[in-house]
Amino acid sequence: MASIEFKDVCVDFPIYNASGRSLKKRLIQVATGGQLGADQQGRVVVRALEGLSFTLRDGDRVGLLGHNGAGKSTLLRLLSGVYEPSSGNARIKGEIGSLIDISLGIDPEATGRENIYLRGGLLGMTKAQITSQIENIIEFSELGDFVDMPLRTYSTGMHLRLAFAVSTIVRPEILLMDEWLSVGDEGFKHKAEERMTELVQSTNILVIASHSRDLVLHTCNRVIWLEHGKVRMDGDPQSVVPAYFGA
């Protein structure tokens, strides 16, 4: 069983060399969409997330809504372990897989085959696990003999197909996504859609940030609307989506 439990979770980012300058403080506030404050040392801080309390269980498919700067990406990074809470309690049970940046760790000087091992390792796979899946990854990516060529010789489409094929081979209990992944030409997009649907169905908990009304309505059974780092609404898609996008 997988679960995520947040109790009054906050995330603060200190801003150095900003104290005593009201104009600079105002510019920071406008640029970040967060809330300004000060820590115990008197440093200016931006509160990116404030007082988040929610529980996610097996079967939850959660859509994150909110304008740019509302805190969606910060929350995804908090869930993935990139950030730690500044205060409050966050308890996460289950293996986490992140599709926020599928090209992370890709080396342009290495071959496609070598990059499969590099990217797979970053996803938490052992060398033996990658070796057992490597032929499936190569076949799915449709790279053929190019898999043993340096990545710098690839087109953008080939690069994305390889990154997608590796990143979606894992089956985590908790899946984090920043928008739905769709790569390649029309023929590959169909394969990619099938792979993504299979991946989402196999995961226990899905958390996806999106600006797509249709995606949230068709994929999610719960929606959290963030505004300036706080939860404005948390409920079923039929209630939250019309409130956010408008009827």
C-alpha cells in the first residue's frame, strides 16, 4: 500500500541580500507568486507552500491546478524528495517515480545504449534490471542501429523517444508528472499514449500538474487547486474543475 500524508507542511526559500529594500521585496513578491516573510535570523524568505494538509491513498489520481507560481512544481519536487519541508510533517510510503524531467542525466557524448544505463540508474534501477529490459527499450524507441551512436548525432525526436522509452519502463507505486507526456510523430504518439495509460493504471497513486481541463476531468478522481502556495479547493473534479476554469 502507498500513502502520502501532509500535516501543515510549509516550504520556505530564503532570499539573501534583500533585507531593507522595500522595492526589491516588492519585485520578489510579484515575480514569485509566493508570500514574503522573515525567518528567525531576519532573512527575507518566500513561502512557496503554506499549511498543506491532505492524505492520499491507493487509487487516488490527483490533478494539481493553479496559475504559474501557485506552487504546483514546488509540491511535486517536495513529493519527489528534492525539497524538504521547512515546517510541518510529510510522510510518504511507497516507491516514487518522477516524470518531471525525462531527459535528466542524459549525456550527449554517450551512446544511446550507455544513456539507457545512465538514465535507468537515476530512476533507481539496478544494472541487472536495466539489462533485462534494454532490448524492450531499444525496440520501443525505434532507434535501431543509432542506439550505439553518440546522442549528439540524434535528432530532437530521437532524443525524446529514447528518454521516454527509458523513463516509462519503471512501475512506481507513486507517480509524479508535470503535464502528460506525448512525444514523437503521429505513429509514435499512439504508442506513447498506450504506454502512458498502462503506466498510470499500474501505479497506486498519481499526482499530475496540468493546465488541461479535459486531461484532469478524464484522468483524475481528485483535484487540488493551489493558489499562492495554499490549498484553495480540494475535492472531486466535477466540483473543482468548473470552479477553476469557469463553467
